[in-house]
Amino acid sequence: MTKQPVSFDPPGRLKKLPPYLFAEIDRKKRELVAKGKDVIDLGVGDPDIPTADFIIEALNAAAKNPRNHRYALDQGMPELRQTIRDWFQHRFGVHLDPDKEILPLIGSKEGIGHLPLAVLDPGQVCLIPDPGYPVYRSGTLFAEGIPYTMPLLEKNRYFPDFDIIPTDVLQNARLMFLNYPNNPTSQVADKAFFEKAVAFALKHGILIAHDAAYSEMCYEGLKSPSILEVHGAKDTAVELFSLSKTYSMTGWRIGFAVGNAQVLALLAKVKSNLDSGIFQAIQIAGMKALQEGQMTLEKNLKIYQERRDLLVQGFRDLGWKIEAPRATFYCWIPVPPGYTSSELALKFLEELNVVVTPGNGFGPNGEGYFRISLTVAESRIMEALDRIKKSHPHYCKF
Ligand SMILES: *Cc1c(COP(=O)(O)O)cnc(C)c1O
């Protein structure tokens, strides 16, 4: 008797994930690189600046200590939570209880992905910004929640309009993701916006999860506030921080959630069934980064700022209308008339060998834009500008 082959078709929850819009660009890029083309990648949001030596040395020393080789505590080392408390107090003037209001994460993406499992029942609505970080949607779908998109429009300065969310959606809404400084638009929120968001969430019984992955990545001394600075925010919000972008530590996987104690306990419950904490040597290196990383951070911000100025000026010289981002290492740029986001990204790749990210990959409201990441050296930015200039006025029909 012949055996029936086992079928591994994706289950419904995976089928619901949106198609990966960058697949075609990834494939073409690999093809060009294989052909020996000099491809300039302005697509990925991953710092090219290496992690500072003092952080690596802290890891090295901690990795040699056998005490750090065993399972870590699920809720993180007490010393790490105390360090986060001190950092948060110093940075935002907000006191956190290190035992109840701080939860270390294996990178903030881990917390974002797991949070819907911790707070949503199947069929409940999660409000997500569009364009936005794709994990808000996929985390919601894994928890069998219903994503409802809040458009971030240029005419609203890339803030959601809470007033247009229908009543029946609100009645079923349990969770809302926000993200400022914003990826991909680079918009920064002020405290007044967070006050409005907290009042709205309290009124409708919604938990806000504020993704603050770029909290420290602001230029010219601008300080992005924490949503927890708002009076009453702890009753209705958690906030997710990351060491990834701040200290060039994307590969290390360390971040933390702060805020509502009840919600953090639920998230900790999910996590305790899925992971067993962060490697202690990384926790120790992370403490070092939070305690002594300010100078390195400022040095790196200067580098990004110089790249930003070079890129913005270069595009302006070519006649493009482009705003200088006040935060993040992204430029969110309108696509010239006559192209869709994907068409422009493909043309840049094929004709100029320059990778940019098409805006529609962040949601339908990203259509009409593309994102450039400042995570390459100035010489590469100049080379990319040069290639665009040589094709000018082909792409510059403003
Ligand atoms: C990079 C990024 C994250 C994830 O950061 P990790 O801490 O490395 O997981 C989360 N949110 C946004 C908006 C990001 O751009």
C-alpha cells in the first residue's frame, strides 16, 4: 500500500498574512549582486555602524563567567530592571516599579509579536497604523484578532484621526499600536498627541502599545517624549523600547516593555511558555549600554545627521520636494508622478542598481512614497545621488 504524502499547506492563520511585497526586489537584488553589479542598498533599516567596543567587552567578560551560562530568569535580571528604571527616570522623569512595570524582551519585535496573544481574544480588534511596521498586523493575525487600519496621511502630518474610527469597530477594539518617532514616515509625536491618545484609549477601554524603537534617534537635540509622561497613561498603556537602533545592537536581541503592570504580567505569562529569557551576558552588556552609551549614541546620531543632510540636499538640488526627517534614520519621499511605489523601486534597482523600499510594503497608505535608509556611508549616498542625477530628468518630473 502506498502512503499518502503528508500535506504541509499553511494553516489559515498563516494564509492571512499579507504577501511579502519586497520578495521581487530581494530576488532582483540577489540576481544583480550575483552578476557582479555594484548594488547600493538604501533599503534595510539596520545600522551599518558597529556596536561600541565597551559593550562588546562587557559581553566578552560576562560570557566567560559560568554563572551566565544557565537559563536566565524569565523576567530578566533584577540589576537589568533596576538599570532600566534609572535610565527611564533620568530620560523621561517617570518612575517605574522594576518588579511590576518593567519587562525585558528578546528585542522589541518579540514583545510586539507576542502582545496580541497576551491581550486579545479571537475576533477582537487591534487598531494599527498604516503605513506601519508589519509585525503589528501579523502579531494580531496570529492571535486571531482583527487588524483595523488607521491611515497615517501626510495631510494629517502622519498622525491617526481617532474621530473617524467607526463606533462598531471601537466597541470591539481592545488594542492599538502607535509608533513615534515613526517608521517609515519619521514623524515625531509631542506630549499633546499622547495626551489625546491616552484620553481616547481610557474612554474606549483600549490598551495602547506604543512602539518607541526610535525614542533616542532624534536630531538637533530634539527629545521624543514617552507616552508614560502623560498623567494616567499607566492605566491604559505599555511602551516598547529597543537597544537595537539606539546602540547599534540589532543582532543582539534586547529590548524592554514598560507601563501597565497587569498587561506586563500577561505578556510575561505568554513569554514564559515560549522563551526562557535573554542570555545573561547580553543582559549585562545591555546594562552597560544603557549606563554608558550616551556619548556613543550622540556620536552616531551626528553621523546619521550628516548623511541625512547630504541626501536631502542632493535630492533638493535635483528638484525633488523632500523634507528632512527630524528623527529615525529614514527619509520618506513622495514618488514622482507617473510611477507607483513598486514601479519606482524596481526602476531604481534595475536601471541604477539602487535599492529603496517601496512605501506600499508598509500598508496601502504607503503607496505614493518610498523609504530611504541612512545606514550606508556618505560615499555610497553620494554615488546613489550621482546615479539618480545621471538619469535625471527621467525620475524628476515634479
Ligand atoms: C526595528 C524596529 C523594531 C524592532 O526592533 P528590535 O528591538 O530589534 O526587535 C520595532 N519597531 C519598529 C518600528 C522598528 O523599526
